[in-house]
Amino acid sequence: MSARAALALALGAALAFAAASCGSARRGEPIAGPLVLRSESEVRGQKVFYTFCNKCHPGGDGGLGPALNNKPLPTFLKKYQVRHGLGAMPSFSEDVISDQELDDLMHFLSALRERGD
């Protein structure tokens, strides 16, 4: 094998490895199966999520915004981020998402994280 052919082969392998390494987070149905909501709060939170959050965080996965399913922030910081925004994320005042709706949203996000959707 010539040096040129070996270099082309090595470059092709490196590009294939790089392409495989750049995959995004898993999307679609969770490995554990569909999410089953266990409380009225989670059901109400799901409605808030699909009204305000799903456009940028589809199904809790990364999209225009980052994935929420594996966000390691405590609840009070997530609430702060919803109220005050961060970077490209808009803020949502109490006039838009009430305190009760925000609590319900946090319950739904916890269900996403704990149950793998």
C-alpha cells in the first residue's frame, strides 16, 4: 500500500469516527417505554410544557434549546431560569405561567428525568 493510499485510508477512518462521535442525544420513544404520568400535577405540567417549552425542547430533548431530561439543576434554579430566562431562552412572568403552573411544570420535568422520556 502506498503512503498516499495509507494516508487516504487513515483520513477516511478519522472522518468516519468524527461523524459517529457527533451524534445528538437519543430522541423519540424512551428505552423504558412511553411516559406514564402518575399525578394530576404532572398532567397539568405536561400541558404547560407543550404550550411553552416543547417548541425549543422537543419532548425534553435538545432542539433549539438544550435537553431538559438530563439537566442536573435543582428545582429552584430551574424555576429561576423559567422566570428570568437565560441566553436565548425568554423569561416567563407570573402573568404568563402562574406559580401553580410552574410547580406543575417542575413535576412534569421531574417525571421526564426520572422515567426516561
